[in-house]
Amino acid sequence: MEEIVDKALKHAQQEMAKALGRLHNILARYRANKVHIEALDNLKIDHHGISARLKEHANVSVFNANTLIIKPWDKSKIELIVKAIQASKDHDFSARNDGESIRATQPALTEEGRKKILKKIEKDVEKSRVEIRNIRKQARNKIKKSNNEDKVKLAEKGLQKSTDETIAKMNQMLAEKEKSIMKV
């Protein structure tokens, strides 16, 4: 039975580390001072009823601080990509077709725009906190199956410590990102 407790605790710690890594990747997409290649990662292009991500249709590169260059592999999809960029509610890009490529320009952020980004970031961090709590709950349920009360209490303390540390790291990531977003 003690082996189950140890496995549950170790598995929970690994899952918490993965969740922290996922949050780090999500937060890396948010930048206020300059545009980045991942800014349009979740943009979907519909072609003949099939939806695919932008990076499956084109190369994306940074042209300057607020402009991306999108070079579709198939030039016939340029208009589809432009329409998808303009129709997107998640992105504040304007798209211009020059025949060979697309220039997607993101306007400079206002105070209001920065606050909108912060709200999105806070939602993402809260989703990650909930994920951590669910990992803790699942691990706690597995740990409680043990007959050794001392081992259960010790494991629950370790589990709570891991949970608190992970959430503290998430809060620190949020504070750092908030500082960088609000910096003009």
C-alpha cells in the first residue's frame, strides 16, 4: 500500500510540473511591446470545410516590432488567410495582401488593450490553478486508499506543500507578466 502512496505523490508532482510548463508556454504568447511568431498560432484557416492552423498553411516570420510576414505555401490561400485574420476576435491584427505574402500588423496597445490582455492572462492562470487543485484532489483520493494513517498524513502534507509551491510559482509568473504587459 505504501507504494501506491509514493506513486500517487510522485505522479501528482510530475503532473503539477507539466501544468506549470503549459502555463509558461501560454504566457509566453502574451507580449505587449512587440509582436511574436506565436501570436497567430491558434488562428484557424477554413479550406473546403476543413479547419487547420495557420502554421499548416504558411511560414510566419517577424518583420518588425508590430508586423508579421506570412508567406503561404499555396498562393491561392492568401485571401483565406487574410479573411481569417480579419474575422478573428482573439487577435487585433490588420492584414494586407501584397500578392506574394501577407503583412499582419498589430497596432500599438493602449492602456485599455493592456488591461484586456491582463484579463485573458488572469483567466489562463486561474484555469491552471484549477488544474493543480484537480491534480491534488485525484492524488489525495489515491493516497486515502492506504491503510497506514501515518503514511497518508505525511503524503497529504507533502501533496499540499507541492500544491502551494506550484500555485506560488504561478502567482509569481502572473505578477511578472503583469509587470511586463503594463510597462509602456
